[in-house]
Amino acid sequence: MTPNELILYVLLIVAVSFVMTMLALIDQLKKDFPTPKEKFVWHLVAIVPVIGWLCYFALGAKKGTRKKFDSK
């Protein structure tokens, strides 16, 4: 593996991790959790690089309920 290939793989992993972290944070903002403290804790978990979004989508995404918006 050449140094250029290694850099490409690292950048790909960083990009995927960044996108998944953003999706986890957006999903969290769109949901109501039982308490504000629980929502804050899941926010902190979601911003941990690489494993944070994995934990959130595996465990935390099921805890919240979708917010209902009135469309008048």
C-alpha cells in the first residue's frame, strides 16, 4: 500500500464518520426524549468520533419519539 492510498483510506473513513455523526445529531434533534438530561447525554454520545454514532444508532435512536409538527 502506497502512502497516497493510505491517505485516501483515512480520508474516506473520516468523511463517512463525519457524515454519520451529523446524521445522528440531526436525528436526535428531531426527536423528543423522556428528559432533557437524557437528550443531552445522547448528544454527547453521538459526537464521540467513530463509535459515538454507532452507539447512538444501535441504542439511542429507539429511545426517542418523533416530534409532531402542526401544519396549519
